[in-house]
Amino acid sequence: MIAKDFITIQKGLASYIHCTPVITSSLLNKIIGVNLQFKCENFQKTGSFKFRGATYAIQQLTAAQKSRGVVTHSSGNFAQALALAAKGLGVKAHIVMPKNAPQVKKDAVLEYDGFITECEPGNTAREKSAAKIENEIDATFIHPSNNKNVILGHSTATLELLDQTHHLDIIVAPVGGGGLLAGTALAAHYFSKSAVIGAEPMQVDDAYRSLLSGKIEMNVHNNNNNNTIADGLRTHLGSINFPIIQKYVDGIIRVEESEIISAMRLIFQYLKIVIEPSSAVALAAVIKEKERFKSQNVGIILSGGNVNLDTLSFS
């Protein structure tokens, strides 16, 4: 990839996605001691940045591939994103979702004309069900985060952020599956001198451990781990995005659950917008190491705003 390729991607997506706003709070800046610029992907179509990658990935398919449809597995934001992106491009979307996925998210997929196949909870069941659909109807599998075109689509959030701001010393993005962080790092590398930092819950710190060990680490699924309010970040890195993160990301900051909740409260209170807990992880990381960020211009990617209002709590 070269710089002009990213511009082509951005232009090709422009008529399909929202150019989301960047907002600030002078009072919040004063409290934290950092000049913060929030890129509001909670205002993106389907409520998260994932619509960018889903759309670009489908755009890159051949006519024959589009005619046979696409398939993915997701319990949340990518399920909705791929369903709506496929609908807009005239492609059938088959979404594998675990039986225990929130009904509100299943309803959203159905509203976007996606075809849902339910499976048992767990990555193995998801992957097996998606592979079965892929083989039976020759649909193209699009991974939610470990897909080159998904990553490139996600990079446009940072391209916009850089266009909308004068200068950023650091860009902070949450990391779960790694697609957003990899896309953020690529855009920052080609179009700025900004450092890129990932933010991750302590309970699911596989990306942090992966950078330390030099190999993709997993999270242990038991009662004492993998239990984070930032449910969108429970996934692990992949073979495509991990090398990008290794090369271009300057570090990952881990945060506690109480720190995520506190950051989420601050965003609700001072920015007056709705975000999901996964988005608050990035601000929590800045607050945790605020001396590292003191007086610098920091861009924060607010990854999404899909929350279950029936269970939302700041306690």
C-alpha cells in the first residue's frame, strides 16, 4: 500500500458512510490536563466504526462473489454493519450469531435484511457454522477484524480525524480483535507523525500480552477472566492485523473495570453523547497515564454507541 491508495479508499467510501464529527470539551481538557479530540464513530451508520470496514470489504468483491453473498460470525456490531453494508450494495448477508446474543442486535440484523443462523456460544461453534454456510452456498467469508479490506476500511476513521484536526501528538484507540487499531496505525503512519496507542481492559489483555511475547495470545475463559463491561473487546488478534500492530503501534495501556466506568461517566457528563463501554476504554487509558499525555494533543477514537439501555449502569 502507498499513501494514495488510502485516499482512493476514502473517496470510494465517502458516499456510503458518515463523515463523523470530532468534538471537544474545554472543561474535560482542564480536568485531565490533555487536549482531547474525540472522533465520534458512535454516530456512524449502525452505531460503530465497523460499518466502514464491512462496506469496503464488500466493495472489493467480484461481481460473481457478490452474487453468491457474504457470511460472517458476530454477536454484535459487525453483524449489524455487514448486514446493512450488504443491503446497500445489493448483496445477501448471512450472519452467524450465538443463541445468547442480545435480541436487540438480532433484531437490528433482521431489519437490515440479514439472514441469521444461530449457533452455540463460543468461537469454535461460530467458526464451524460460518464455514458450513461458506461451503454450502459458496459465500465469501468476511472476518470481523482479521481481514485486509476490513482493516483498510477502518483506517478511514483516522484519515478523517487527521483531516479534521490540525496536529495530533498521539491517537488512542481501543483494541479487541485488532481491526480498528491496525487501521488506525496504518493511517497514522502514512499521513502523520502521530504515535498510536492501544487501550485494553485488564480482564482481556491478550493484545498487551501478544506484543510482549511476539505471538498471538488468547484470553482464558473462566469465571475470573474475560468478564469485562467492555464486551466488544473480548476477541483476540489475528494473523493479518497482528503484524501491523507489532510494526506501527507504540504500546498498549491496560485499564481496570472501575476506570472504564469512570471514563464512560465523564463522556456522558461532559460530551453529552451515548457511547458503549468499549469506547470508554481509550479515555480511561489516557486518564490512567495522564502524565504521559499531559499538555499534548490527543485524538481518541470513540468506537461505537450501541448500548443496552435496559442494563446500562455506572455503578
